[in-house]
Amino acid sequence: MIAKTREIYRDKRLTNSLPTVRFLDPEYVYLAVTNQRCATGELYVKPGDHVKMGQKIGLRHGPFFEQPIHATVSGEVVGTVKKFHRSGKLTEFVQIKNDKKEEWDEEYKPRTDEEIAKLTKEDFVEILKDKALVGLGGSSFPTYIKFQGNDPIETLAINAVECEPYLSADHRLILEFPDLLMQGCKYAMQALGAKRTVICIKKKYQDLYDTLTAELTRFPNLPIEVCRVGNYYPQGWEIEMIKTALGVKVPAGVLPAKLGIQVLNVSTTVGLYRAIKQNRPVVERNFTITGDGITTPTNFRVKVGTSLQEIITLAGGYNSDDNKVMILGGPMMGANLVRDDAVVTKTCTSCIIMNEKKYTEEPCVRCGSCVYSCPAGLQPVQIMQAVKNNDKDALKNKLNIKSCILCGMCSYTCTSKIHLTEYCRKGKKLAL
Ligand code: SF4
Ligand code: SF4
């Protein structure tokens, strides 16, 4: 599927200069009872119950942690339904009918600056855990875990690179809420004991540079700098970003925290601001809908749990009767959707909708492009062969499949249009 998208890798410009459209009153929201990191979940509510925004309506259970489920609108619980999750899997969701009163749970009182100044590292961890903040750039990694380690952190690196083609949700977030980003950096530095923050953006985005440097004049005492990194993919892979921005090479298998660096994505940093200052969980997010198959590519600000079909309608619907290729997430790392019956979860950045173009996979010509382009130094063509041979041992020990970041570069550069990333995905599962 990724190879099918190759002709149109250029168009962040479809959306990044357009203001974000607010759509915060859907008729219903759908909240996942489970996700990739938490295989089971329980609900505290039943059909007919009235809930308020931010109310804990359930709990997801994972092997290492639990995650509260927060209502993102006030209204009435309808029941549970099956819909597609951003992972591409059919998943159980709790459905809430929005009463459009935007009533917050009384528990959520903003903190004063004095209260925040007194928060300890342990307090930050508890708040982030309670608010279920996760990597909103798509990683879905629980943020509190990044704050509970004992490694001394010198530098907080903010990943504002958003390097996948087409996506501009973070781009608009920075342009429209630079103050929240700065405040989020300030709180994260306090929690980590970090001495400085480096916000990493792509070199070519002058608008981001101008906005951030202008905003920094309002925070003269904060040790925050803006660093312009490369325009290429996958510059947003944290290992690449750290190397370019800080000149530090993070060895394979080593966490940046071991080298005194902690990384947060832009949306996560703004989410952290809301958790600490407003004492609120993430109930809304920026979401890009774009591609040559949709009438009006747009960035929306939506409630977590909004149905994708509703957003497609708002964006003018499909622009033709052609078959569509749909990807939830970016074109390089996102998941293919077989139907548009999906939901915008907390970690859903975007949906790319394209008119399908026919590409035929051809036999490998041993050109080596996939090997040269792999940022992790792997051999995708050999990985494909090992998957075909069901050779788990080679995948694990010789081909180091666990270092694959599923970036999509091998598929993108393959001369024969082979979906190598799909083989990598399968190889990872085989080697478990
Ligand atoms: S998907 Fe994996 S194997 Fe392919 S280029 Fe990216 S890291 Fe390398
Ligand atoms: S890029 Fe494609 S054709 Fe070239 S070696 Fe890799 S798998 Fe074979």
C-alpha cells in the first residue's frame, strides 16, 4: 500500500497554511475500551448513565501499566460498538451521546502558579498517570514513564519535526498555540530537572521559526532554543533528530535518557501543559485529513472519539467514485484502513485519503536501494526473504529485525515496488 502512495509525497502544503477548523461538538464520541498497549479493559459506566467531560469511565489494563479512560464530552452513555482503531484493528468502543453542554467533572480545578512551583517529580508522575497522557505524536507511550526514571536529564528535546509527508497537525498547533508549548516545556523542565530545552523544527519552515522565536521573547528567562534540523525523512526519528540537533549519537538499544536527553513530541508537551496547569486530560486534538481523494484537505481540532466518517463529511466528502486508499496516521508509518468506519483516538494524527493508483509488484532486481535507504542499517531484502522462509532465527539474530522502526523508506525506494515494510511488520511478529 505504501508503494501505491509514492507519487504524491509532497503535499503538506495542502493544509499547513490553512487555519485549523474547530469541530468540537460531534453528535457522538467513541472511546476505545482497549488499545495496542492495553489488551483488556473495564468500564465503570452502563447504558443510560450521565457522564461529564474528563470523568473516568473505565480503565485499560496492559502488562506493565493501567490507563484511565476519560469521557471527552458530557452526555449519556449509549453502549458499546465495534469500530476501527488507529492500529487498523476492529475494537470495542464505548459510545457517548454528546449533550453539547461541555460540563466538566468538578474534580478538575486549575492549579495556581504557586501550587505548580511546589510540585515534586513524584507529583508530576502521579498527575500524568492520572490524566493518562501518552505520546500524542502516535507512539502512545505513557508519558509518566519518561518522568519517573533516575537518569539525570540535562536537555529536553521537543520533537516538532513532523517529518512524515502530508501531516501538518503539529505545524498548526505550534503556529496557533506557541504559548502553550512554551509553558509545557517549562513544566517538563521542572519535572525532569533539565537545564535547557531545544525545540527541533525542519529548516524549511520559516513560519515556525519566526513564530517560536517571537514567542520566546515573552519568556526571556526560559532556557529554550529553536534548532532547525534537516528537511528529509526520517529526520523526526528521535535518534536522527538528536544526532542533528545535539550532535549526540545514541547507540542502538540505548535510551536517550541514559545520555541525559529526554524527548517529547509537540502535542504531548501541550497535553502536559493542560494536565499540569488546567488539571485536565486530553479531550481534543489536532487532526489532518488530506490527500488527493478528499474534497477539501483540512486541519481540524476535534474531540477525541470523533468518528472519521463525520470528519470526511465536514471536509466535503470524497471527491470522486474512484477506489480510495486510506491510511490512518502518516503515509510512511500509518495503518491501512479497509473501511472509513474508524475513530480519532488520542494518538491519531491524521488520515490520508487517496485515489487508488495501480502498481504491480515486480521481482527483486537486487539493486540494493532498500539497503542504502534504511536509516537503521538493516537489509530489508534479506528480511523479506527470511519472512518468506519463516526463518525466525535469522530475523532475530542475523537480521536484527527488532531495530526496524517501520519507517517505510525501504518500500518507498524499492525499484520493484515491493511492500518491504509489510514484510518487516510480519518479521517483527515472527521474531517475538
Ligand atoms: S521499515 Fe525497517 S527495514 Fe525498512 S527502511 Fe525502515 S527501518 Fe529499515
Ligand atoms: S530495493 Fe527492491 S528491488 Fe532493490 S534490492 Fe531491495 S527489494 Fe530488491
